[in-house]
Amino acid sequence: MAIDFYWRLPTHGDHATIRRASLDRGDWSPLSAGSQAPGLTAAGEEDGFRYIDHLAEIARAAEISGFIGGLIPSFPNTDDPWVISPLLARETKSFRFMIAFQPGFLNPVQAARLSASLQRATGGRTVFNVITGGGGPSQLWWGDSFSHDDRYGRTSEFLDVFKGVWKDPGFTFEGRFYTVRNGGLAPLLGREEIPEIWFSGSSEAALQSAARHADYYLSWLEPYDQLQDKFAKVKARTAQLGGEQKCAIRVDLVARATEEEAWRDVRIGFENVTDETRARWRGQPTDSVGASRQAALRPTEAKRWDELVVGRNLWGGFNLLRGGPALGIVGSYEQCAEQLDELIHRGADAFILAGTPHLEEAYRIGEEVLPLLGRTATAGLLQAAE
């Protein structure tokens, strides 16, 4: 079975190293000597190299290194994925663009027309990462005060309408959140393929919506038994509806030639974490089940980096070193490949990988880790046990 690998594109600036938290690539933090994209000339002026140029370098590196596409995240502190995607499509050949978005913020008919146009322009390279929001202050930043379950209800209706107007000329829908009469895309747009849907969320409402609408159910990395159980639940629910669900994992890697090198980078990064970052790490109120499951993995006041080791080659402090999920994989190239092999054995059909800095790590993981998949000792033991 072919496993699809995507790479993450950092639309919020990037660190030059995981050992240091400063964002010195991109203009999301004050420019200084050594900054890139843009950098500063000898006269202290911007050198004209924009951050979109750096993102294009990352996308090309990932494409060359064997990644089928890239996730373009959407947070208050990022550029907008709908704008970034067509710009990067012009810089790559077959690279797919996974647009993260919250359906409640778009009209589903307009979203369908927008997506069909993007499919036409890029040769069908659009993929969706549908997210429904984490609740709390972060959701109110978007002006969205809907409750957790109402947000999932709205997402489900959005996707009903989105698919309906794409497939059905004269589409009519009467729902709680949307009403459409005699809708439908123009024939030229309606001939395009509907983008593949990757669906995120760990709550009961999320699993139900994923079973109805998702091509891939996407989860952050969690302890493997817990993750396998979640995959089994969503696959069972999809099967009850007569479908088949694929599952995918979003995870960061620190992969080095030796395990000692990998853990040394993590240790140095942990020792450089500021008190401000630690305070932010303690978190804000959220009704996100996924975020709560990540928070439950780690001691809240860890003083040492190794207090956050939660399993073999698994570390629960990644969100101290950069934003995003807490749990990631640390080890030699062979150990990282073994962990990915084990996740495949436990039901993963695809991955979104990331590493810091994203440009160099796209090459490193593409050249050093992905070629080892299926050849590791773990893969051999798993095959022998089947």
C-alpha cells in the first residue's frame, strides 16, 4: 500500500534551528542581523527577498525530496492559505497544497466555486484540511462564538452544501445553518474533482463528522495505543455508513545521524526556552479535545528535558520549541523510520511531517528517513508477526 507523505509549510515564519526559539526567517518578528526572507543589506534596509520566496524554496525542496504535497496551516499568526496556495503552485510542478480552513468562516457555495477555480488553475492539486476550531479565546479571535457541537454541526452542513452544489446542478438544501435553492457550479467548474478532505478533531462530534465527510481522518501524534483506538473508532463508524476511512498523522521529527545528536538538539532547545514561553505553554482555556489530550501527556512544570520523554523516541515538549502539537519523534534516522513503520502498522495511511528549520529538514528527512521505511528492524518484526 502506498503511503502519502506531506510536508508542513510554515506560513508564520521559521526558526533557523530547533535549538533557539527566535523566528529569524520571515518578517513575523523584528528583522535583525542574520534574519532571512527578508534579510537586511549592509545599509540596514530590506534586501527585497520576501517570505513567499522562502516558502517557495521549502515547497520545491519538499517536492524534490519525495513529499506529495504540503500542509498550509491557518492560525491568527499566519498568512492566509487560500492566497499562499496559488502563488506556490506556480513555483512547483505536481506538489499538492493542503489548505487548512474553518468552514464556518466561508459561504459553502462561494467556497465551492473558489475551490473549483483553483483546481482548474493548478491541475487538480488542491487538498483540504478541514478544522472546526479549538474554542475559547482563540475562537473568539475569529469572531466565532458558536459552541463546540454547533461548530461541528455547521461544518457538517457546510460540507453537505459544498459537495451538493459541486455535483448537482439545481441543488437545493434547507438546513439549520445554510439554505440554498437551485444552486450549482457552472459546467466547466463542476467537471473538476472535489478536493480530497482531511478532517481534524478528537471529540465525539468530530469523529461523527469525519465518518460522514472525510477522505482522511487526521490526528496529531498521540501515544500509539490511544491513537490506534481512535483510528479504529472512526474506521468503524465510516464502515457503518458504507464507506472506508483512511487515517493520517501530523508529527514533527528531530532526526539525526545518531540518537545522541537528536536528543542533544532537544536538550539545548529545552534549556533555551524562556519563562514567557513556559507561561504560554501552560495554555489557555479551550474546548478542544485534541489539545486537552496533548496537555495530559506531560508534566506541567517540567524542569528537565527528559521529564518530557513519554515513550521510546517520543518527546512531549515540542510545543515549547515551536507552536503546534506537543508530541513528536526524536532519534536516529533508523529509529525515526522505525517509529513511522510502527504507526503504519497501527493504521496510518498518510503523514504530514515537519522539522525545524523546514527547508533543510525537508531535504534531510526526504533523503535520510523516508528511504528507510519498510526496511527497518521494526518493519521486519511486524511483518514476521503478521
